[in-house]
Amino acid sequence: MSAGGAARRRRAWGVASDLHASTPATPAPSAAPAPSGARPARGRWLVATTEYAGLTPYTGGIGRHYASLLPALVRQGAAVDLLVLADGPLLPGADLGGVRLVGHVRPPRARVPALLARAAAVRRAYRGGAYDRVFLPEWAALGVALPAGAPLLTNLATSTRLANEVAGFTPRSFGLRGGAVVAVQSRLEDRQVRRSAGLVPISRAMQRWTEGAFAGLPPARVVRNCIDVEHVRRAAGSAGLPAGWPDDGAPVVLFLGRLERRKGVTDAFAAFAEVARRHPAARLVLAGASGDRRFEPDRPALLGLLPPEARDRVTWLGHVDDDTLYRAVREAAVTTCPSRWEGFGNAALEAKAIGGALVVTTGSGYDDFCTDGEDSLMVPPADPAALAGALLRLLDDPVLAATLGARAAAGAQRWTADPVAADLLDAADALLGSPGAAARTTERAPDTSSE
């Protein structure tokens, strides 16, 4: 790279450092003491995330996954440091299960400066500790500023490029300025993937997509997501129902996911039009945040997919991030996650653990943990007629719904945190070598990230 290019790169990360200085990383009062003495048997891990259940006000599937996974890594001999990169104050009183919270960075609101600020914060945290593994999602390119040779394991969940591809968007869809921001984020995420020491896709579908999108990838090992099965089941039986839940006793079709095309929300409405014709009393309840109204269908557009007589049978819960969501799954006649493509699908896995009757789509992450006719019903993506048929089949046959739900619940233990953590530790060793060897290699590697 030319001297001018290197200078521009240094100036870029210098801006991030200045921004980060105005929103410094602050350890939580409850942070565990710093580790000392001998190196942990399964290595020292640095994990950074933009959401974490129990700590951040907003938590989706990845936040619940990490909050379950990281304490399990600790239980199996790893020392885990957590850096939270999220706006707003952290929630008080979190039990981190031995995970050490090393900082909380509140990035600036503008998207590109926020990307740079987060990446710079991760780089500083990495330099502050002798880490054997750095475990980061590709979303938001948190690891793009790490030095060459860092023991970076990128957890392939869903990148900006993939999410937009599934939704049918290109950078031009977002206008001149918005498109430029999307292009920058996608380029940084791609750079992190290429610079990783190893990749950890969350499903076989994610690995296939990544292999098709990139040439010359780092080595990869698929490690599934996990859920807190015990907590999910307990909450399903003890929590109250979400505010706004219908109280008329009518059968509920529960949609889980953001109200976006890529999550299948338009397909769900088109399918419910047929469901409502056959079951006029049935309700469609949506548990998920709205999409960006500039690019995603709003409520009037979605209701327009229904016949007029069915439009008052729709309930909008919004984003439900507490235990009432699990009670909702238990009470619903059928739960659906009809994504057009899904990296994994934690919400569907939680529904299975509860024993809910479930309809999902084929051809993506659900294939790793759902079997059509055995523990769920599976339909092609973007096929409202097939989705309606599956929903009606379960509404019309409560015995089938109960049988599928019971089988789903019986197989949930494989997705608990401890076996998944064991697989992740083994994958890290296979990709990076033993923790001690990885640390020694990192210490010798020069910092060329600004070159």
C-alpha cells in the first residue's frame, strides 16, 4: 500500500480514537476482578458485542445467545472479558456468571463514526490484555481495526451485505448518502472476514453463503447458537402475557421477528388472509420491532394485504424483550418464523424448547435444527400459499400440533449453552491451535493494520 494510503488509514482510526475519547469505555461497578496467575486452561477470550441480555436495553437473538454462551465458556475453563458497545446506560444488577465486564462504549450516533469508534475501542481493549482468542460477530465490523496476526475468530451471523441481499436491497435503495454508509459498512465487514484467523459460522447455510460470496476464505468451523432452555421453559410457565395480548380466547397465530420483508412479514400477512377466511375468529399477533418505514412496509401497507373483515384481527406487540415473550409462545396456537433466509433462528429454537407448534421456512439456518413433519412444519420461503396451508394444518389438527411440540421440546437439550460452548472451544483450538501457542504467535506478529 502507498504511503498516502497508509496515512489515510491512520487518520481514519485516529478519528475513531478521538470519538472514543468523548465516550470512554467504563467498566461496570460489578465487574469481576482482573484475572491473575497462570493462563486459563481454555485461554483468555475477548468478546465484544452491541447487545447482551441483562445488560443492554435492546436485546435480540444474538444478545440472548451471547449471554447464555459466555458464562458456559467460563464454566469450562476459559477466562472471558466482555466489551459492550451500545448506546444508553447498562441495566443494573446483571449476573454475568463469571464473565468480566471490561468496558462499555457508547458510540456516536452517526453510523460511520460509530463504526470507527467501535472498532477502535475493540483494538484498544485487545492491546490491553494478552488474549488467546478474540470472538466477534461480523456485524458492524467490530474487529476490522485489530492488528494483523490477532487471534480473531469472526462469528458469522448476518452481515449487512447478506441482510440487504435477502431483502432485495442494494446501496442505491438507500439514496446517495444512505447508500454510501451501507457501502462503507459492508466493505468494513468484508475486510474483517478476510482478515480473520478463523471463521465460526452459526449454521451450514451461513457457511455456504459465505463461501459463495468470498474467494480465499480463512478456515471455518460451524458452531450452532445456543439458548437458555431452562430459563425459557420456566418463564413460559410463570411469566405474564405481553401487554396487549388478546384476551378473547381466539386461536392466535404468533409471528416472531422484525417486521421486515426478509423476515417474511409480508408473506405472513398474505398467508393470514387465507387463514382468516377459514378461521374468522383467528388472530395474527406480531412480536417484533417495526422496520425502517422508508424501505419496509408500514402498518397500512401490511393491513392492505388482508380482506377488510380481517384487519381488526391483528395485534401489534412491538419488540418484546422480556420473559412475557415465552409465555406468548406457550399460549399461541401456532408460532411462525417465515424468514426468506435466516442465519440461524434463535427465536424459533426458543419456541421449540417451549414445545410450541412451529412453522418455519426451508433453505437456510432453520434446516440445522428443524425437521419437517417431525418437530415442526417447514415450507418454502416467500410462498404465502404454502405458509397458509401449514398454519391451517396445525389450527385444524390440535393433536398434530401437540405432537410436533412435544417432539420439539424433547430434543432441545443439544442447544443448551454447555455443549455449544464445548464445541466452540474445540473449534477455536482447531482453527487457532492451543491457547498458549496462539498467544505466542500473536505476541510475535507485527502490527500492520495501518499499512
